[in-house]
Amino acid sequence: MSTTKAQIESAIKTALDYPSYMTLMQELVHKGMSTGLEQSDALTNYTLLNNKRMKRLNKTLSVSAQVQARIQNYPKDIRFLVLTESWCGDAAQSLPMVSKIAACQPSWSVSLISRDEHPVLMDAYLTNGGRSIPKVLILDKNTLEVLSHWGPRPAVATKMAADYKEIHGSLDADFKASLQLWYNKDKGQSTLEDFIALLGLEHPT
């Protein structure tokens, strides 16, 4: 399935920028809710936890001056269109770094939309047949061409999951705990490295 410019334009109209998304997260915590079509105590608790994680990562993550310079010399204006939900743990770990990357270039932006509210767009970017999130579409900001896409996890974590599943058959509570420890140690650097590669920023321009 492929997306059309009209579908992407429609999604962008309903999107939130990153500061507005963080405000929404806080509002959901106060209301005891989550984004998405399903509501449950578990999803509400995940939203509460993710709000705390994202606030912390917003303060602690950084992009080196060298990488910032490469981003500032990038020849295209970029929009990151992100399919996500407030309860998604992988999103909470990755989106603060995506925001940091975009902030390196004033003409770049991040637009966040609900996976459940955009099923057609989501179904164009499935992962192994599933609606795994976050899914970040890297768009040419002017033409809305999809230059690349990323998600739901950094490449290193994706391999960790695949290796674990091959041995154990599923991603159980032990894996989720070990993945959380990995995210804590990684500090967003694997996500940053993935985007450097996708944008072709490995070497200074």
C-alpha cells in the first residue's frame, strides 16, 4: 500500500507539534486517560510513566555540535511525521531524540498524529504486518515526498528483539525489562545514529 500526498496533507492538518504533544500528555495524565481508541487502566498507567520519561529525556538528551552542523547544512527542509500513541513505551524513549534532531535546524519540524485515528496511513507502513509504533515518516517539507521512514525501534533494539524472539518465541516481561535498561544506557544515541544514516549525514557535507 502506498500513501498519497493528499493523505499526508490531511494527516498534517490534525497533527500536533512536539510542545503541544507534551502538553497533551500532561492533560491525559490529569484526566486519567490515554490517546487512542482503547482506554484502560493499563494504558493510562503507561501514559503516566511515559510522560515522566519524556520530560526527563527532553532535559537530558543532546545532539553533538558536529552532528548539529551536518544537519544545518542538509540541502532539504524536513518534516518528521510521527504515528504514535501516548501509551507506547518505545515512542517515549525515541521521540525526545527525534525532537532534538529537528530542533537543530529551524526550518525542520515534527508533526505527531494518533495511529488509531489514521489507519490508512498506518497500514502503509506496517512492521512485519503489524501496526507497530512509533513510525516516523521523513518528508521533504516542501513536496511532502516520503524520503524514508523509521521505527518502531532503533536498529540495535530491533535486532535485540528479533534475536530474543528467535530463542524464546515471544517478547516477554524479561525482554521488556532488559530493553528498558538498554534504553536507559543508550540515552537516545542509537536513534540519533539511525537518523544520521537515513539522512546520509555520516560525513560532513
